[in-house]
Amino acid sequence: MDKKRVLICIDWYEPGFKAGGPIRSVANLVNALKEDYEFYILTSAYDLGESEPYSNVLTNEWFDQEGVFVKYLDRTILNPGTVRRNILEINPDMLYLNSLYSKNFTLIPLMTARRKGIPVVLAPRGMLGEASLQIKSKKKSVFILVSKLMGFYKKVIWHASSEIEAEDIRSKFSAKAKIRIAQNIPLGQKLKLDKILDKKKTGTVRFLFVSRIAPIKNLHLAILALKQVVTKQEVSFHIYGNIEDQEYFDSFKDEIRNYDNVSIEYKGLFSPADLTEVFSNADFLVLPTKHENYGHAIVEAWANACPVIISRNTPWKNLFVQNLGWDVDLKNFDNLVNAMQEAVDLDFTSYIAQCTASYNYFKDVISDEEVIKANRNLFLDEN
């Protein structure tokens, strides 16, 4: 029996990584389901913020990349007409879109699909969360209002990564919106637990931030909180991420320096190939984000036995009682300070118990076969 043909439209795709979670979400999905569906990926030939195309990919033609067909469009032909022609050429059974606002990779495909009667699954990727909508709020409010009046998203099937995101969709569009909930598929665990635990007793408490550097991620709060932690131990805080908002970064970059026994350092970007190394050599991930619909960095930390200190603005709740770290209410800044202080003060036996619980939570809960099944069901025909 022929596989269903699914065309994915997305602004950035591997080997790009600067756009963060959406790239990993789509890459993990197609790698997990490519035996079930015939995937085509239409994307740009550039990483986020880059003017030069990837040096190691073919451009402007379809090619088979480990069982998935990909076309990277360069800027000389990246326009609505090219996107339409590619959709008509592939003639997919279903379109999978990954943004609300992208002209070439959401709006044009959506209009084309409506004319041709192609079913559409749309993943808003956290763009309907309140914190996200507060950024350029007037522009987004007008866009959502106009799209509702025009019935632009009326017939789409929404992919929500959690019940929280499903509620965001219903509140902004319709209580009757067609929604399929499927948690994002994470990367697998590459290291055995004992190999990771061997790296833990270093004499330094190692905090880690991995995310886009933009106001929504609240990196400045993590730095301010760490400066208030009282300890005689050596403490390091390594910051990784694409500087998406230079003005925001400039507002606190002078705080990124050494303070007696505390070292704070911006490390730039790391290749996805180095992900396991970065997380397994950290003690705690810190991500006091204003909003996450999933949070790849959070689950990747757990995959590598790294407990987390996060805000309550994510789907991951009640972490302390599960021994997975801390989820804190940012309405009181002291909550973040206290969580980081508790992490620094944690005795080694209790810390190793957190590491073990984190690793097993990823293995037994996040990587559950039901997650794969729910993602597989995104592309089933409607009853």
C-alpha cells in the first residue's frame, strides 16, 4: 500500500539550528515517522539570521536525505510563485505547517491548499501563548482578528503539543477548533546513565542556559538570581544560544563576568552534534522562560540526567515532588533565587537521586510509545 504523502513547509530546517525548537520538533517527527509516511520538506537554504546559504546542501532541487525528500530554496527563487509550484508538483495528501505568520511557508501554502482541497495540519509552535502574543502585540492582534474574519484557519487541523496549547488555540480561535494533541517527539538518549553520573562530581556547581537569547526566555533573571546565591563553592554558569535580540543582550551583557567564586560566561552556539556533551557536563539547566509550549532544552536536559530549574510557564509541572528539579512562580523573583540556592546547597546523594529520576523520567514517560502514536495520528484522515 502506498504511503500517504505529507509536505512539510517550514522556514528553517536542519542543518540549521539557530531557530531552536521548531527545527528539532520537525526533524524528530520525520525521523520517527518516515517509515509510515512519505515526507517532503520545503524550506529555505539559510539558517536564522544568515545571508549565506548552507555550504553542504543542494539548493533548489529535491533530493533524498536519509529517506526524506528535501528542497532548500535560495533567495533568488524564494517567492510565493515558487512555493505554489512546488506544492502543486508534489501534490501532497496533506500539508503540515509550522508557523502562524510566515508568508512563504504558511500563508501561501494555506491559500494553495484551500484552492486545491488539500487537508492542512498546522502547528502554532507556542505562538498563541500569552507571553508570545505580548511581543508586537498590536500587529499580532490585528493579524489574528483579520484571519478569523476571513476564516483563514477555519478548516485546519491544529497540532497542539499539550492541553495547555490546545486551550490557547481554542481561546484565540474557536472552542470548536479541530485539535489533535501530540507531545513533541524528543531525541533519544545516547549515553548510559552510569557514564553520565561519572561526570558529576567535579567540585563545581555547573548551571547551564540553552535557548534563544530574547526577552521571552528571561536569561537576565537567571543571571540576577545567580548573583544573589550565597555559597563558598565554585559555581559556573554557561550560556548557549543565538542572540536573537541584540538590544536585550546588551542590556545585561556587562553582568556576564566573574564574581569571586562565580563564573558566568557566554559560550555562543553549539552544533546539535555536541548536544549530549553539553548537557551531560552540566549539573542544572536554568530556563526561567515566560512561555514554552514544549521546551526541547528541558527534555534534552532530562535525557542527559540533568535536573532543571524552570518557570511554571511550561507544560512541565510539580517537578520538585518528582525529583526532577524546580518549577517556580516568577511572580516572585525570590522563588527563582531560592531554587538556585537549593540547587547549590543540595548534598551529592540527593543530587544524584535527581539525576537518576530525570534520566528515568525521560526514558519511561517522555519517550513513551504513546507519544509516537499520537504524532502518527496527526496525519490520519478525519472520521
